[in-house]
Amino acid sequence: MASQLTVDNIVGATTSDRIHIPGHIIQVVQASATSAIQKNSTSFVATGFSASITPTSTSSKILVMGSIPVYLQNTSSGSHGIVTVYRGGVASGTDISTSPTAFGLAQNYTAGQEQITMANFHKLDSPSTTSTTPYEVAVRMFGSLTHVWIGTNQDNYTLTLMEIAQ
């Protein structure tokens, strides 16, 4: 005979919080957009595209995932644009990519050429807080780009945050 355990809710013995099973997803937050956002800066600037999550534990990890079209317009070959994500916002936050090429690199190889590429990324972050934490997409230009855009006014792009119990 097979055993079966059926419950409506499991509550911790010493707190009213939920039980956190290491490695399990606690919550998912997703932001999506379809409008193009244009920037023209040689340092990382905020795009205004962000998502926020309120972790339930300071030990939780946040899996940050994105799929963002990057559109470039340049005047000489070798120009490129970079996409990254800042925890806490671009103005005072932390670049979570920890890489000089950040999350997405779009490069033009021919002068006057326009290019669209996808910046697909995922990063496991440790915010160590239970405060609401925004994650904001930022871009920057290198070379002689005239503009860098995220989005194309046609394609849906997303930023997904998943809280992972530890």
C-alpha cells in the first residue's frame, strides 16, 4: 500500500515563515516591454527598463535572466554597444555582470552598417537583503556609434528575477 501525505500549508516550527528548501524557487518576477529605448553615452546609463524583487531571506540568491534586442547605428567599423544589469539602479548600485564585456556585446564590423543582436544573459546574484531590490538594465557605447537602442518597437524583451532558497 502506498503512503500519501496531503497538506495545505507547511509552517516553520519557530516562525510563521514558509519553509525554504535549498535550491527551490520561492518567487518569480518578470518585466517585459516592446518599446525601443535609445541612449548615446560612453558610460553605462540607465535605460529605465527594470524589475524589482523583495527577497524573503538574506541568504536567498536571485537568478537574473534577460533576453534583450540591441540595435546599433555607427559611423565607423569596430564600434559596439554593451548591455549590463545593475542591482540597486545605475546611479548608486552594483554592476552584477562582473565582466568587462558585461552581458551583451553587439558589434558593427562595417562603417555605416546597422545591426540588431540579442543580449541573452543569466547571473546568480547575492543581494543579502530582504528589502525591495531593483535590477536595472544599462547600456553604453564604444567607438563611433551614434546611438544604441534596446528593443525595436516590435520585439518583446524581458528581464526575469527568480528568488532561489539557500
